[in-house]
Amino acid sequence: MSGPPEGPDFSLADVAREGLLERPGAEPATHDGTGRVGLAFTVRTAAEDGAEAPPAVRDVRVPPGVTVFDAASWNGIAIDSTCGGHGTCHKCRIRITTDGPTPVTRHDVRTFTPAQLAEGWRLGCLLHATRDLAVEVPPLTTRPKAATVGIGRQVILRPALQKRYVELDEATLADQRTDLVRLTDAIDDLELTADLHVLRRLSTVLRAADFKVTAVIIDEALVDIEPGDTTGARYAIAFDLGTTTVVGTLLDVGTGTPLAVASTLNAQQPFGGDVITRISATMMDPDALGRLQQAAGATLSSLAKEVCREARVDPGHVYEVAVAGNATMTALALGIDPEPLGVAPFVMSAAQPPSVLASELGLSLHPRARAFLFPALGAYVGGDIVAGMLASGMDRDKRTRLFIDVGTNCEIVLSDGETILSTAAPAGPAFEGGAIRCGMRAADGAIEVIKVDPHAEGEDPAVTLQVIGDVEPRGLCGSGLVDAVAELVRVGLLDASGRLVPEDDAKDIAPALADRLTRIGEERVFVLHRPTPDAEPAECVYLSQRDVRELQFAKAAISTGWSLLLEQLGLEQRDVQQVLLAGSFGSYLSPASAVRIGLVPRLPVLRIVAAGNVAGEGAKMALLSVRERAGAQALLEEVTYVELSDRPGFNDAFVDQLSFAP
Amino acid sequence: MSGPPEGPDFSLADVAREGLLERPGAEPATHDGTGRVGLAFTVRTAAEDGAEAPPAVRDVRVPPGVTVFDAASWNGIAIDSTCGGHGTCHKCRIRITTDGPTPVTRHDVRTFTPAQLAEGWRLGCLLHATRDLAVEVPPLTTRPKAATVGIGRQVILRPALQKRYVELDEATLADQRTDLVRLTDAIDDLELTADLHVLRRLSTVLRAADFKVTAVIIDEALVDIEPGDTTGARYAIAFDLGTTTVVGTLLDVGTGTPLAVASTLNAQQPFGGDVITRISATMMDPDALGRLQQAAGATLSSLAKEVCREARVDPGHVYEVAVAGNATMTALALGIDPEPLGVAPFVMSAAQPPSVLASELGLSLHPRARAFLFPALGAYVGGDIVAGMLASGMDRDKRTRLFIDVGTNCEIVLSDGETILSTAAPAGPAFEGGAIRCGMRAADGAIEVIKVDPHAEGEDPAVTLQVIGDVEPRGLCGSGLVDAVAELVRVGLLDASGRLVPEDDAKDIAPALADRLTRIGEERVFVLHRPTPDAEPAECVYLSQRDVRELQFAKAAISTGWSLLLEQLGLEQRDVQQVLLAGSFGSYLSPASAVRIGLVPRLPVLRIVAAGNVAGEGAKMALLSVRERAGAQALLEEVTYVELSDRPGFNDAFVDQLSFAP
């Protein structure tokens, strides 16, 4: 066995057989949510004195087909790069130390000598991980910046938005390069493209600024050319476009720092409180779509103005926005007819909204500012959930985790560290305060926490309320509702079937509370707060039997959802290592109450975490890192959507879950 | 020597050494205009009875780096394909029968078995020709359509604009694919992208049309979705955007048939007759650029309306336009400041204008119709010349050919079958009728052909004129000017230095013409036409001594241009096998006169061909074939621009060329 074989015959067959070239199996099409590959990173770092420090070792698991560079980025491991993974800067050099053939691209051939290729050197951004690999990362030549975003995730800053200051040679008869080539020659680690708008400005700005200019770049598109050095002014806005509330965060993408945050009610409210009423509005009135789109634009625009004013940032220096919204909010903001989302079989136009100008969303920022809208997994597992999964690292954690975004529509995601399933459960309006007699939004005057003491005596209060804004209670928000029901179940005033116990039994069970059990008309109610000692029940804040039924159906829908997902992965409730309760509702909900009514699996409360506004955090991450943005898009391939209504066992499971039995 | 070698070490080094993967040298960057590769095609065809007919053999030469598929297309050899060379349809199968390694792409690995790869089978659209190759083309499975365009060139129809009629399954709960995926799954040989505008229509049109729709596609962009089957309505307009005259041709891109042609004067005329005066207008008046852009748009728009009306085509079914114009016309049409084109060092913003919507050019066609604008080689060798080179096949002919577009600015291209050089010569306004005493445009009343008989007697005319429109002569157009000068040189009334001979000598040399030699004020003139027998010289159509000087300078500039290009390739005048005279001026010019005054090399007149409106023909080709469009773009890399003013020998050569000596 010596020397290379002769002729193309052998080599070619060998190439195909040895898998030195990519095969169909290496494509992202295999991201069917099953099976991951393990990457063992050995990260070398140069010590202060120039010598090498002991390498750090990190094991990560990623879906097959992800590039080594992405896998590292997503796990906070920095590899040199300036081009953003397009194979053009040739800086992301890594070495594969695992035996066996590793694909070679033409960029690799250009970057490395045959000896280096044989040693395993490759460009990390072009190498797709299709099997377990040991990867050596050389010391960084530049120190990457990082920011903490999401649920404590460390994001390596590599925003799509870049600025580059260049000083160019002026043109001469001996150097008649076009203005565009002159500029792109000076930024040769990127393959820049220019549209008409920037070409209209290019020659004028270059000459007015003595060929000293700043190129504004998004991905590889040259979006503007500014006189002088403006690299310090790089801003973007992350939007969480909720059905009820919209939040905007102004970011300095150069540092990852949030400079200002503002929130407001979605101006689409007059068309209805939830997505279904807004979709209905478009079906009944041909003008409604246009008006809803305008309302979305006005909402985003008012927030943009507010955060820019607060941080004293020129809106013309905001070049990108990211928007995380559910599928209906996203469609309405883009002026896409939402009707197919609202009627069976619930179909989206497209999972990934197209890249549009921010001005298409009604925003007055830099005239060529871009908008990235998060993709959706389905009509009812939208871009807000994808952003939330990104922020909570649902696809990058080996633990078994359950992510629940509770609202009118409830989205549930379950990952066992290998497979990720998602589904949507129609929880109904209970959690938004709708259909609940004394229900209200989580605003001033809403009862959000309730404790009852069935045997309180004397000065001790039988009912302790925590009210938003510390004012006179006006109603019950979603978390208060859950608390109220959980407390009444706990003390036995609500039985396992969800029925308020007879008044006679109540006196034995909870003497201090029995007088609060009364009727309004035919309906039995439990009074939570009396404005005056002799107020009629109807003047009080109370929980009615029907309210309990509403919640009961909502929690049954949700718990049926996660039960079936657990079943599909062969897991028990106790296997879940973390439950993330997302959305503003999740932040208010008491983990103990959620467990008690069975809204979440029966687990120690420490395993149940309020994740806060994860959609907004995901939007920030998409602005700070193109790798994270790619991660959001990878979720589309990685997550399997489970349609609950299709499943034979759904009705049985639902009936089981109606029970409040512990 | 047996069995495959072991371990990655050897195989990888072997791969790199054997050149099985692409190397830097294979890139278009090597198109420096020197050296070509030869491809020997053996084209198999299935005979009527299903048996195989004897193969046709064709040798072609192309610049290194061109794909085998492009090389075949450009030379009228059809290879199966539906995707347009993106590597997605996997139909363009060819076999390389030359020994030696041939690169394998991942698409090849997916398409062919290892045995087939070893036999030389590859996808033609992904194989770059970097060395001489013998290529076997299997019989076609579909018969390609072709059209004859340009100077008798056969163009295989593969327009960027495609329509596909599809009947889709309606969505169900069990099949919740997005509307976009449902559509793209049905058109899986293309990788379609959709922008916001088409997404806004998609779901509505799909449902209104019972999921039976026609997708309108340009390249791989889905630009519209139309109810029902509209595949028959596929139109595009080719524009030759001249400084003086603009021509529009409406094409059915499905058949290649021109349906209507219209021409009109460029509405920018009031700003000046040539590019320099129009550039000056923008420098003096800040509003002028906007008005010039509007005028260009109005001109294109009026032509579009006219051709659509004439052919009874709905402008909404015109989805693409191609525009061939010089660099200044192109910049003005796009609203790009032309100032840097007009002042040294004559720099363009970009060689390749961006792809824009036709509406950006002021056209009211399909709202998402696209415009392709030809790229330019330099500020004075513009997109019109690139289109002309494409139409005349300057880069696909082994002959030594000279292409001359005569106008205020004269563009010259020389190819020896391997290397292509181009330059621009400032001919001045002589050929447009400007600065010539009796000069006029080639319109009714213009003398375009002149014959003189120095010894005419009796009834025989001493001067025979051919006049455009067969009306009373009113002036002299460019071709008439050349004829007049050539005839006077021929009979000796103009000496080699360009001076009209003394009146006394004239009587001996040309007795029948001597009375026409007279003076207007101080200046000597030769009268061509007397409106009445006793008309004063100033009332006549005449050629003045200064007119002769104008032409002399123009022809000296032009002939210096091609002389220096010939010199650079080491060629003599007699080596030129064909001279193409382009533009409307070229069509009127008498080859014999052009030779006689030295405007073109001294060659048999049969080698001098009026090529007609080659820019317009090039624009048509770009609409009918994406391969031809790629060919136009390849010219940017392939053609070397020669700056004449830089050359040391320029002034000497110019003085030499001033002479009319035979």
C-alpha cells in the first residue's frame, strides 16, 4: 500500500464512497427533531504573556447539519470571523481531531495547504456537523464582545448590522475602478451588494466626504454610505408585538446594551381583545385589514419614537428592527390577509415572513432600515414562541424542559434534550380576564395573589389579597384566578370535580370562610373582597362557579397538551427538570398555585420558573447575533408540531385533566 | 497498486493534489481576456423512430471558468434543463470523455452513481471549463425552442420569466403546509423565493381560484400568482435607450417572437443633443437630474404603451424589460448622478446596475415587473456596447473582428478570437450632423448617398444624390458627409491633407464639378445641391472646408483607436476578417466610402457589414435567455478596456491618421 492510485476512476469512486464530499444526508432536511450530534470543543486561549493557557473543554449537542461555527456560537464559544459565516473571510479556522473523512470545500482548499487539510483543519462556518466530532478551536486573534440576554444566555456579539469606516484612494485616470468596486475592495472580507438607493448616494457622498466614509451594512447588503466616521452610532429596536401589549427595546448593537425600553397597548384593541376577534373583523369589513395594519404600524412607531427620545438617539441611526409576534399579529403588521389562520385547517401564507424594510411596518427610522420578523411553526405556534424558545435555549439544553406560554391561546414546547415537540392548546379567555365575571387585565386594582386561612380567628384575616398597584381591589387577573381556585381546592371549598361544596359542608370545612360562599341569582359565588361590610354580593369582587369552569377548561386544555407531549416522548411528569412559564401572565403566576390546580406537572416549585418576556429577549438576540437569528430559523426544521385535535386519545385525556384532584 | 488507501490523510491530500475539487484557478477571476479553453461537443440526437441519429460534432472556444452548460447554450447547443443552471433540476447531464480528473460537486454525487461519476457524467451547469474538454451531450428529452436574434444568432429560449400552471391539493387539518410551501412543493425544480407583495396576494388568490393558479417567476423569484392558467401571456419589452433615439420591442418570450416595435426621440433632447451637454445640465441645475430621469421614464413609458396597444397585449402581462443604454443614459434613467462620468477620471458608480422594478424606470407594466439594465465596461463603453457585443457574438467567434459603433462618442471593440479589447474615441458631433454647416440628423431630406462624375457631359449628372424620404434635399447626414468627402477625395478635389484643391486645379481635375467649388464669405465650399439654378451658395446644401476638418478629426480619432488596438494584438489591417458597423449611423454608411476615407481598415468592402441596431438585439437576447444574460455579464470580466489618452504613441498615431492618403 503506497503512493496515490492512478487515474480518475478509482479516486472518484473513492471520493463518493469515503464521503469526502457532502451527501444528501448531510443536509438540514434531516432536522426532523430526532437525534443530535455531539461536538467536543477544546478551546485554546492565549495567556497574557503570549504563552498558551490550558485549554477549556466543552461538550455540546446540536441538530445534525448545523455548522460547527454555529454550534460554537450558540453555546457561547467564540471562533474568529468577520464575514458572518459566508465563507468569505477565511478566519474561522478549526481543527477536527476525530478520525474519519471530513468534507473539504473549495474555500478550504484555498485556505489550507494539503498538509493542513490532512491534519483536519477546516473553516468552521462551512463544515456541517453530521457525526460526533472533536473540535479544536485555536486562540482568538481578536477578543469577541458578548452580552447576556434571554434567560442568562451569553450571546457573542455579531449583529447583522455592521458599520465600517474606510478611507479610500481617490480615482485617477490610471485607477478608474467604479465607486462601488473601490469601496468593496476596501471591505474584502464581505461580498457586498448594493441596491439602487445606495448607488444613488454613493458617488455624491464619496466625493463630498473626500472618500472618507462609513459603510452601513446589513448581512452583506450595503444599505447606506455615510460621510466621515459614524461607526459609533449603530442602533436597532427589538419589538415584542403582543396581541395586548407591545414592548420596544432600543439596543446599541455594538455593545449589546439596551438603552431604553417602552411598552404600550396594541392599538388594534378596538378591533377585539384576541386574535380571533381581529381575524373576524377582517372577514366582515374589507377595510379592516388596512386599518389593523395601520394600527400595528402606529403602535410600533410610537414606541420607536419613545425609546429614541428617551435615549437621545437619532432615529436615522436605527438601521434594523426585529419583531416577535404571533402568526396573526405578524400577518396583520405586514398587511397579509389573516383569514386562513382563523378558519380550519389553519394555514399560514409562509412560515418565514419575507425580509422587508422597516418602513413597510410604518416605522420612520433610517429610510433603508430592515425588519426581521420571526418565523412561525404554525398558525398557533408563532414567531413569539420561536423567539421565546431561542431566548430560553430550548434547543441547546440537555435537560428535559417544558415551556408554556399561557394566554388565550396557550403554546407548549417540550424538549428532552434530543427531540423538541410543540403544540397549541386553545385555553380560552380565562387567562386574559375575559369571560371571568370579575376578570380584568393584570393592571392596577387586579388581585394577583390570594391566600386563605380556613380557620382564621380574631384579627387574623381569613383572606389575604395582593393587589397590583396596592389599590382597592377592582377585579381578578389571570394569576389571581389561578390562586383563588388553587386556594379553594387546597382548603376543600372546591371539590376535585370543580364544584363549590354545599354551604352546609363549608361551615365544617372552613368556618372562617363559609360566609363568603353565597349566590348571585342562581349562581354560586365565593366573595374575595367586599368594598363595604354590607355590600351586596354583586358589588363585590368574587369568584363564580362559572369562572371555575372556565379555568377548569383552560387548564384541562393546557395540561392535556403537555400530557400528550410527555406521553409521545415516553416521559412522566417527574422527568421534567424545568418548567418555563412565559409571557407576562407567567411572571405573575404563583408556581405553587399552578402546580396545585394541575396547570403544570406536579413538581417541586423550584423547578418552575417565570421566564418573563422571553419573546422580547429573543428579538434582542436576533439583533445582536446573526448566529442566533440562524438558530431561530433552524428551529423551524428542528421542532415537530403536534396537532392535538388529530389525536385519538385527546378527548379521554381532556376529560381526565378536568379534575382538580391532587 | 490495489484497493483504496486507508485513512483520511492520504485521501485528502490526494483530493487536493489531483484537483478533484475546485481550485482558485477555476474562478471567473481568471477571465482577464487572455487564453480560452476548447470544448469539443458530441451532440447525440434521438431519430424519429427512437433509434439514435449520428451525433453532431461541434468545437467551441470559451473563456476559462464558463460552465459547460453556458458554453453550449451560447453556441446554440441545447442541453436539457428546467432550473436555469442553479443545480436544482439535475437534468443537464453531460459526459466528459477527456482523461484526467474532473471536479465533482455535491449535486453530482446526488445525481449520479459512483460508477457514472467514474465514467465522466456530470451536471453541465456546475462544471466550469478550466481545460480543454471533450463533452458528450445525450439526446434531449424535450425539444428546446430557439429563436434567431442578433446577427443571425440562434438563441435557445430560456427566459428569466417563466410561468407555471399548477393545480394544488387544498389544505386539510392533516396537511397544514403553508400556502407558499404547497406551491413550491409543486414547482420543485426551482428554489423559489417570495417577497411581501406576492405573499399578500398568495392566500387570497389560491382560495379564490380553487388552488388552480399560475405562478409568475423571474429567475427564482415568485413575482405573482394569477388565478387559472395564464401561461400563454408572457411578455417582455427590450429597449435600446439611445441618446437620440429610443426603440422598444415587445416580445413573446414563450416563442421569441417580436410582436411590435416602436421608436421615438429621447425626450431628454431639450437638455442637449449628447451625453456631455446632459451631464452639464445636471451640474448646473440641481433639478435637472430629476427632470432628465422623468424624461427617460416618459420616453420608455410612451413606447411601452405604443407596442402594447399595437399588439393588443395587456401591459399587466409584461413582466420584464431589458434596457441597453450607454453609461450616462443608464445613470440618468435610474436617477444616479452622472457627474463623475462627465469629468476626469470618468468613473462609474457601478459597472452592473442593480436589478430594479420596471416601475422605478417610470413604466406602468405588471406592478412587480423587473428591469434588467446592461452592465458597462467603462464610462464611455456602456451597456449599449455590451449588448451589441452580445448580439454580434464578439466573444464567440474565432475570426478577427472589429466592432465600431460610430457616433459622437465612438466605441471600438477588437477580438482576435482569444483576446477582446475595447476603447472609446471622442469622435465629436460630425456623425450626428452637429457642427457640420448643412448637417442634419438622418431624417427626411437628408442626403445619405453621394456619387460624383468628374467628367459628366450633357444629360449625365455630375452629382447623384440619394435622399432620405425621396424629397428635396435639406441637408447632409453623417453617412452623406462621409460619402461626400470620400467622393471628393476619390476624384482629387480634396487632397490627402484634407484641403479643397485650388479652383484653377479643379478645372483640370474635374471639369464637370469645378463650378460647384466656390466660397461663402472667406470659407471654401463644394455645393452638393442647388434648390434653384441661380440660388446663392448660402442657400444651397454644401460641404465646407471646416466640415471636412470636423470629419477628418472624427475619423482620425476612430482610426487611431482601432490602429492602436490592432497594434496591441500584433495585427495588421488586412488581418481583420470582419468589420461590424453598429448603430443607425453604421446602417447608412457606405462601406466603400468608409474604407476610402480611412474610417475603417483598408479591406474588401464585403468584409464590412452594417450590423444595424445591435444594442436592441442584445436587449432582446437578454430577455429570451438567462444564459445570454450571463454572457453579457461575463463580458465584463472578459473584455479589457484600453484607455487611449494614457498611451505614449497616441498623438503621433492621431496625426498620421488625419491624412486622407489612400
